[in-house]
Amino acid sequence: MEWSVSEFWDQNATINHQLLGLAAALTAGTAALLWLRSASPPKLKATVDLNYQTKQLPDGSRVAAFIDNGQLKEYLFEDSRTLYQAIRRGLRESKNGPMLGYRMKQPGGTAPYVWLSYQEWVISEYAAYNNSCVIVSLYDTLGIDARCFIIEQCAIQLVICDTSQKAASLIVNKGRCHSLKFIIVVDEYSSILEAEGKEVGIAVVPFVEVERLGRETTAKSALIVPKPDDLCTICYTSGTTGTPKGVMLTHANVIAASLSLDHFPNSRTCADDTSISYLPLAHMYERLLHCIGYQVGARIGFFGGDIRNLVDDIKELRPTVIPLVPRVLHRFYDSVTFTYF
């Protein structure tokens, strides 16, 4: 191919122009990359060290942090492998210190927290574990159909109610709860309720009477202490998509689940901690938090009963551990924003 001098210079000028454009593009791209690197925000430090969640093996692979010497960890403490043992370990760790507290309602507001040795829900649950009984929770949002279904399916003989209204609803539906024989009522009630229960074969007993019998009985029968593999509780779903479904959990299941919440060093609960309890105790999350607190001897304070006053309860109790769900977290955020900004 033969080129004239003018053709050669024209072609050379075209190539030079393209090379200059490419160089300009590369320069602009490099400058943009450097700017992005310098303008990027600093890396955020993880709240929880990822090494707490997994362990690195010699070959570079990783396994769950709950693996210890090739075995899956099932509990934190050798002397706390059932909920029966957990509360007794807490008794020793706290040297019989404060355990449960609540705020009494009074005219014009609520009083300071009063530390008690029991609350009805807790004393009922852990009294049942003394004899390897199984707890089945019936939470407030369940309708009477779901309650009767659960009582019938589990062949429940004894139900503890906080109000006489709930007890009355079960008495009226005795025909759908054939196994039911006893109802213990926490609040005061009239003699009419006892009479109505007697008519259908249900003995209605006040909670305080059960406590009195326990205090005055001198011939204590031997406890039937549960083992880790014994059934601990049956937790039912709400039944929104049909009849409620029950999940069977052993003592070992509950203790292992509490291990997963209390395994990390920067979130471990100790005897000096205080937790506020406001989530439904019929659900497992709140009960797991209680289990963690009990086995280390921590304190648990119950909120006043009105979720709108939860922030005020927290100010009074000054807890170190607060379980949160998104709705409550948003409420905290709005409260702080309105107060300080």
C-alpha cells in the first residue's frame, strides 16, 4: 500500500486524536476512582465481632461458634441444664438477692419498684417444673375457640387465670374442654364463680389459697425433678391460618436457645444486671430472657401494664437489658426525638 505524505499525516493526526481522547478518558476515570475512595465514608465497626459467631478452622473454613472441641454446645453452665436447675443456680449466684419487681398502681400515678420474691406467672411456671409438669401458655389474643382447642388437644386438667372473666369463659365452655378439672384465679372473685364451676365439675381455687396451702403443709412430698430431655413447654401459634399449632420444647431445647442469646461476651448477662419485662410471657422470646436472667441471678422488673408508659417505667427501673421489637423501638426513637431535638 502506498500513501502520500498528506495521507500519512492525515491518518497520523486521526490516530493521535483517538489516543488523546483515550488518555483523557483514562485520566478522568482514575481521578473519579480516587475521588470516590477519598469521599467514601469510613468503614463501620460491627456491633458484634463476627468471630463471636463463627470460628475459623485450620483449612480456612468456618463453623458455628457454638462448636466446642468438635461438639455442639448445649448449655452455658453444668449445673443449669433444666429450668428447674436454672432458677436454683440464680439463687446461689445472687446470694438470694432481689429477683422480680413490679410497680403498684396508685391514685395519680405509680409507685417506685418493689422487689418481691415472686410474681404469679413465674411462681406458677417454676412450681410446675418442680414436678416435671408441662406448661402450655394461653395468651390473651387467643379466642375462646382456640383456647378450647388447645385445652382439649393437650388434655389440660388445670388452668391458671389472672381474671375471673377468663375463668368464667372456660366454665361456660366446659363441654368443649372435657379434661379441665381445676381453675386457679389470681384476682379476687365472687362465690358465684365457684358455684358455677362446681355445677360443671370444675373446682375454682384462689391463687392465695394455693400459696397458703404450700406454706402450711408440713409433710412435703418428694419432688419429681425434670431431666434435660423431658418435655418443658408446648408453645402454640396464634391460629390465624387455621387451628393453633403446638411446638414441643424440652428443657434442653430451652436452655440451648438461651445459650444462643447469652453466648457473646459483649452481651452476656450477669448477676448485677436488671431487665425489664413487658413482652407477652406466653411467647418464647420473653421466657428465654427470663431463663437467662434466672440462671445468673439477675433481676427482672415488670412494666406497669400500659405500653404507653413504658419509657417512664424504664426511667424508674433503670434496666441494663431491654428486649426490643420494632414497634417499641420506633416509640423510643420518637420519644427521644421529640424531647431533645
